[in-house]
Amino acid sequence: MITKHKKGIGIAAIIMLLVFLAAPPLLFAADKLADVDISYWVRDSLRIDPRVDVSEIGVSSEQGIVTLSGSVDNLAAQQYADLEAKKISGVLGVINEIVVLPVWRPDADIRHAVKRRILASTAITSEDIRVTVNDGRVTGVATT
């Protein structure tokens, strides 16, 4: 009789374990963010990021997969938008369909931006780099 009692407890324990293992998706389904919420948080994150102009970017989400669409004026903004979207809780993946449409910039602006990047770089130690821009083509010469 004791063995029947122990056997009954063992079977009950196995059933409880199986129910517990199967239950987490059901228990935590309420914690899963709705796609509309995910889209909102991604869009808000992009809006706050100064590296990305969100005015031309569309955000949609389906089953946790975020699709970014629209256009930006540089490759860095496209990549930053992708990185920001991946940081949001509930995002399972990102499909980046953002198109880069470069805008025309004067050679002096390009030269200034390149020099600023070189000076800010930790990988380049020389401050004596001459940057030349001619019709949008950049060349650089180290003078040290």
C-alpha cells in the first residue's frame, strides 16, 4: 500500500512538472509586447537619436519583426536606425529597407566633416593630415 502511495505521488509530480514546463509560454504571453507597441517604441527611440532623421523613416512590426523603410541621406544613419531598433525589448529581428539617398554637399563641407572625423578618431594618431576634396572626391595625405 505504501508503494502505491509513493507511485501516485511520483506520477503526480511528473504531471505537475510537465504542466509547469508547458505553462511558461501561456503564463508569459501577457508579457509579450503587441506589434503596435513595438513600432511605437522603435519610432520613439529613432526620434530621440540625433544621428537619425526619423522624418523619412517608416516603422512597422509583425510578430516582433520590425521593418524599417524610407530614406536617409547617409549610410551611418541607416546603420544607426538598424542598431536602435534592435535595442528595443520585444524586437525579434529587423528588416532594414531604408534607402540611402545622398544629398549634394559643397566640397568645403565634405572636407570639414572628414577632417573632424579624422581628428576625433582614436585609431589615427596624426593631426597633420591634409584633406583635399575635388568634386566630391576625397583624398588625404599624411604630412608627418
